[in-house]
Amino acid sequence: EAQWRKMIKDKVPGKLSTNLRTAMGLEDGQLPPWCMTMNEIGMPPAYAGMQVAGINWDISNLKDGTYAKVTNLPKIGNKNNKSQ
Amino acid sequence: MNNSTDVSKSVYVGNVDPRVTKEELYELFIQLGPVNKIRYPKDKVLQTYQGYAFIEFSKEKDLEYVLNLVSKTNNGNIMKLYDRWLRIRRTGDNNNS
């Protein structure tokens, strides 16, 4: 489905759109609530090496909706997906 | 057409404000792990979202990580949209309300 493919292309871990940040009530310079727990229990298994601003990445990277960096992003999304 | 999600890899998400879009759910949950599929039903007559969704992750270990992360964050309050905390639970787990 075209809409799903577009979402997969546009959205990446480590970055939150203005729209979503507004819905979450997350202010500029504020880390999403799950970051501190990630620091305690480790990063997501699929995002090994994830760097979070203020934790294991410089805090100055926290801007424009970006709060983390994931390198070697795994291929995501099921190409057979037909959900609507 | 296959609209179901794999129970062994999915979370149930409740208390979803009807203004929340499927795209927002996708963007939110990929922060925690790769998402394969989302089922977010609409009322057939009213065409409004029904307040819950199923998010299928890529692998079982992604699901286990997310459940662990949720349980260790602020009494399960980890994601809030439009001032409502999402209720995130293992799919098929009815004993935990």
C-alpha cells in the first residue's frame, strides 16, 4: 500500500515530527519519556548502537525533533502488508 | 487480505484518542522497535477510530523489549497523546487491567 510505504520512508527512529511532538506535549529540548529507561535497560535489540542525546550522545544533538541516532537501521515494514 | 497481526509479536494499545492517526502510531512505536504492521480499526458506520490498535513488531525479541521498557517506565505510563496515556499490553493478555 502506497501510504504505508511512504510512512516507512519518511519516519525513522530518533526523530519526532512537530506534529507528533505537539500531540505528545513534548517541549523543545525535552527528551521523550522512554529515553531514561533505555539508559537503564539498554537500547532496543533492533537498534543496537542507538545513541541518545544527553545519554550516550552529545546533548547538543537534541534539536529539530531529533533526539537520537540509529546507524545500520534494519529494513523495516512487511512488504506483504495490506492492512489499512 | 490479511488484517490480523501476529499475537506473538504484537502489543495491544488502548486509550487512544480518536484524533490520533495511524501514521502517528507508526512514528511513535518505531522509536522502540521496527514495526511490521498496524491494525487500527474504525467504526464501520461512524468512520471514527475505536480507541485501540494492535502494533506488530518485527521480531518477538522486539516485543519483549518494548513490554519490558513500558513496565519499567513511570508505572507503564510511557507514551501520552492528546493528554491520554496509552495503555500498552501484551496482545491477548486480559488479566492485567
